[in-house]
Amino acid sequence: MRAYQPGTRPLELASLSPAERAVASLVADGLTNPQIGDRLYISRRTVQTHLVHIFAKLDIASRAQLAAEVTRHQWEPSPALTHGLATDL
């Protein structure tokens, strides 16, 4: 994956699935993959897969970049997803 260069491509946060948005939000909150998995009732591997997809869709290369973008856009996912109540993951 190539290094992200700000301004080279607009981030498409809207292109993320609801599950990806929940994972991105929890990354921005500073949670680890195991913590995100516990919160959303998904495996660590599923969290990692969501992150791979998020990084590809947003053309970024790190959790820090993801957290910065989510914070910068002040974007919030559905509350049900961040509290482990989602059933369609």
C-alpha cells in the first residue's frame, strides 16, 4: 500500500459499510483490535479484515491516519453498532 498524501484523493467515508464505520469510529476512540472485537461481538480477524478494507477504500495506510480523518470529519456511526447491538455484522 502506498503512503497517503493529504489532498491527493478525497476520502470517501460514506463509502464504508456500517460495520466498517463502527470499526473506524472505535479505532478513532483508541481501542485495540481485541477491544473492538469484544465491543462489536466479532473476531479479531474480522476487525483486521474490516481495517484492510477501510484502508483500501480511503487510500490510507495506518490507524493513526484513520483516527485523524474520523476525528477531523466529526463523524459518528450508528450508536447500535458501537455498543455491540448490531445483528447484521
